Amino acid sequence: MTRRIFNSIFGVSFLLLLCCLAVVTALLYQNFTSVQKKTLVTETQLAAQGIEKNGMAWFDGLKADGYRLTWVSADGTVLCDTQVDASSMENHAQREEIREALETGSGESVRSSATLGTRELYRSQKLSDGTVIRAAVTQQTAWSLVVGMLPPFCAILIAAAVIALLLAGNLAKRIVGPLNALDLDQPLENEAYPELSPLLTRIERQHRQIGEQLSELSDKKNEFETITGSMSEGLILLDDKGRVLSINRAATILFEVDDACVGRDMLTVDRSPEMQRLLTDALAGKRCEALLKLGGASFEANASPVLTNGETRGVCILVFDVTEKAALEAQRREFSANVSHELKTPLQSIMGSAELIENGLVQPDDLPQFAGRIRTESARLVTLIDDIIRLSQLDEGGELPFETVDLRDVADEAVSLLGPEAEKKNVSLSVTGESVQISGVRRLLHEIVYNLCDNAIKYNVAGGSVSVAVGREDGDAVLIVADTGIGIPKESQGRVFERFYRVDKSHSKETGGTGLGLSIVKHAAQLHLARLELSSELGKGTTVAVRFPL
Ligand code: ADP
């Protein structure tokens, strides 16, 4: 600012000075010339009078400082000169001023010397005897006048520079002062310069716009934080360098970090090789996923690059719990392995018996026994396949026909079906309780009661009993199947609902068990949102209660 003001003031002063110098020089030069010419005329007249009176004697002892006098005869021969020896001078008849004087009585001329930078003014006058007297004076050119004026000009210029500098500093301070004192938070309250009004109005408008945009941004941020904060999945946003921009509450819990990780590298949140690979791929613009083990649970992390014009601007990582999915997968694998194994055993037995018969190695008397074994194993296979089909139907889910079912009716039906079986095993079977209507799938409710009663008979002792009770308790419909059988050891009680789990494999097989009965019960109960409670004591008996919420 100061510099600009200085430049302006100094520039204007310099130009002004230059103009003044030119004008003054021109005027002075004109003035000098006219004064010199007048003086030259007077000098010539005086010399003419002196020579007319005294002749050559007039020149004796003459002192003519600054002037040169030359006396020329009528034929142009130089008779006398105050500065140069006359005999050495050439004929002057053709000099302009001499010729003019000879013709008209007086003459004038001006000759310049480019080398000396001077001008000679000549004035001549014809005397009565026909001779001519000439006076000459040397005049400085305009340029030498300028050169002569340069020192004072420079002095004035330096003074102008100093004044301009002082003025500029002062002016800048006075101009900038009010600008520095502007309150930009309240632009319209300022009374600095009227010229600033449009600027201040614009600043005020921009203030308002920025305020509105900030509040909009803050609303959006709050909205974003509310949504991501209530998500059960972990959500992390990274910039293009892999630094955390935002991390939601679920992710901080999963990775056991706090909000201080925002702005730091993602690897400070999770340093596992899986995460490193995920980040490298995502920052390279690839969508990728990885399985993470966090706190003993399995999580899937999906990383999506945020691309703008093909360039990765950031990465969005979504982390969700797949523990259940992983467990289900493991369960499915285990189930397939178990199914193959369970199917293989009876099939091998059937094949073995058939081969023996085929090769004639079985005595005719033993044939019925072998045929019986083949039948028993085939029946076992059919039961097994039936159970597997039932289970997979339950696994598939799909639309189930829910209806109002009387639990007591279902219990009576199952008990009457199992009556002969109970009789065969010398086990008494009874149903007690009221009729309770629940909403359920009749076929599945039948499976529950049938399987529980079937187990209670199968794992009972001769002379034992099985009692089925139906009723209401604490707002639930309750079905209780209690037996006085062999009981289940403590360590197996938690596992009997697993697929293919049997306490005593040989005994279970003997009794035609597949290890799937209680799994079907558990699954069917889950579909009815019912709770299963099992209590058992070895050698005393087992009680299973199914509680259906009403
Ligand atoms: P299974 O078809 O072998 O009976 P389940 O899934 O119905 O298979 O039962 C799993 C295991 O639990 C059985 O093999 C048996 O050892 C035990 N179990 C089930 N119910 C009873 C019961 N009422 N008393 C004693 N043990 C039982």
C-alpha cells in the first residue's frame, strides 16, 4: 500500500518537474536569445561609430569580453579581428551577414556548431567607407541550458522523493487504519468509507450464506451421526490416505477404541493382516471383503472405495457380525458329515447281509434272521430319512399354516398313537390337564408331543410311567412330558437337542433312535416362540416342559 502510494506521488511529482523543466528551459532560452540579439545590435552600432571616427586605431587596446569584432573591407578581406590574426583569415565576402550588410546596410545570421554544442549570433553593419563591421556572440544551445539546470532539478527530485515517502507512509496509515478497524463479524455496523458499502453488504450476505450452510451441514452431520450411531453394524469412513474420518459407536465398541482415533491411520484401529489387505485393495479402488476375528466372534468387513472421476477419494468400511452365519455354516457341514455317516452304517449292514445271501454263505435256517436284519436296517433308514426330511423342511421355513389348535387334543392324539408302543414296553401312559387353545401349526405341535412321548417310552424302564400334562402357567400354555425312565446324565443335558447327539449310541440305535427327535422338537418349538426346559436325574426320570406364549 505504502509503496503504491509512494510510486503514485513520486511519479506525478517527477512528471510535473519534467514538464516545468521543459517549459522553463524553452522560455529562458527564448528570452536569452532576444536579449543577446538586442545587445548585439547595440554593440555593432557602437563599434561602427568608433571605427568611423578613429579607424583602425579604435581597435587598439580594445577589451571586448564575450564578444568578437571583425572588420571586413568592401571586397571581403578581413582587416581586423579581436580574436584571430586577420591575415590568417579567409575572405568573408560570402558570409551571409556580410553579404547582406554590403547589399542592405546591415545583416544578421546564426550558425551552430554541433561539436561544441554552441550557436554563434552574427550582426553586421556597413560603414560609410563601404567596409563592414561585424559583431559575434556565442550562445549556449537549449540542451546545455538543460544540462546546467540538472543539478537543481535532481536536488528537487530527491526532495520530492523524501516528501513522497513521508506522505505515502502517512497516507497509507490513514487509509488502512479504518480498514483494519473494520468489524467483519458485523459488516453493516461499520462507518468507514461510503465507498466500502457494496463490499460490506456483500460480506454480510456471504456471512448469512455461510451461517445457513453451516447450520445445514451441522443438521446433516447430526442426522448422519444419529443414523450411524444407532446402527448395530460398525461403519468407518476413511480418507484417501486411509485416515479415519468418521467411526460410529458400534465400530468403536467392536474395535475397542474411542473417538480419539478420528484423524489417525486406520491401522491404529485394527492392525490385523486381514485389515491391512482390505485397506490396500480398497485404496487401490477395489471392492473387497475380509473375515475378522474380534473378541472371539466372527465379523465380516466390507470395504467399498469412494470414487470420483475414477480416483479413490476415500473408503467406506462396514463391519457386521457373522458369528451366527459361521456357526450355521459349521453346523450344516457337521450335519452333512453326520447324515452321510448315519446313512452309511445301516446301508453297510444291509449290503453285508445281502452279499452273504448272494454268495450262498447263509444256511437256509438263518435266512429269516438275515432277511429280518435287512428289513430292520431298511426301516431304520426310512425313519432316518423321514427325520432328515422333516428337519430340512423346518430349516427351509416358508409359509406355515398357523391355526388355533387345542394342545390337549394334540396330546391325546399322540398318546393314543403311542399306546401300543407303551404297552409293548410295559410303560403306563396318561394325559391330564385342561384344554388350552394356542395359535400354531398342528403338524409341528404333533411332532413335539409325539417325539417327547416317544423318547419318554423308549428311554423308560419296564413298569415305568409317562405322564403328559397340559395347562396354563404364568400366561403361557404349558405341555409337560414326565417319565420315570433312565434319565440323562448332567453333562449331556445341554447337548441332547443337538442334531445326531445321543447319550448312549448303542442303546439309542437299539431302540431305533436317530438322534434327530429332540432337534425336531427344538426347531418346532422355536417356530412357535416356545421355551424348552429339561430337567433330568439319572435313574429317576426326565421331565421336559414346553412353554408356549399365549
Ligand atoms: P433319538 O432318536 O436317539 O431318541 P433324540 O434327539 O430324540 O434322539 O434324543 C437324543 C438323546 O437324548 C437320545 O439318544 C437319548 O440318549 C437322550 N434322551 C432323549 N429323551 C430322553 C428321555 N426321556 N430319557 C432319557 N434319555 C433321553
